[in-house]
Amino acid sequence: MSTTWRRFEVLLPRHLNDGREVPPEVLAGALREILDQFDAASSETQTIEGHWRQSGELYQDVLVRLFVDIPDIAPNRDWMRQFKERWRDRLEQIDLWVVSYAIEVE
């Protein structure tokens, strides 16, 4: 029987909204949390710049991307939703960008 897979990508800020830097060990903690849950996780070391408006105010973010490929089942989706909420609060963000999409693993 084949498994349907889903990739989750999480963009985490390198700075809080007030400008304080997020310590690298905090960001590493997010990766470890995914790793501990799913036995796999990846991150990119390149910097991603995000630009967006909220209520007419322009925001600029410097971000890192974490990603994980996991079986597409309800408990995994629920866990990722809870991860987003925890880390949104922990990093004092208005929102965190988490996307997911179906993938085929050959």
C-alpha cells in the first residue's frame, strides 16, 4: 500500500517584531521539535527576506525555512497546526507562515 505524503514548510523569523534577534539555539529548538516528532526535519541556511503589509504598515522579515515530509494523515496535520500556534506565540508573531502541499516520493 502506498502512503500519501505532505511537505510542510515553516518560515521562522530571525528577529522578533521589536527588533530583538532570535537566538540561533531557539530556532534550532523548533527544528529539534519537528525532528523529535517525525524522526526527520530539514532547514535551509540561506536567508529568506519577506515583505508584507498589515493594517497599512509595512513589515520586513529575515526568515529561515524548516521543512518536513510526513505521511498525510490527520494526526500529523493536527500536530503541525499546534506547532504553528506554539511557535507563533513563542516568537511573539502576529502570524507564522506555514504551507503544506501533497508530494510524491519516488
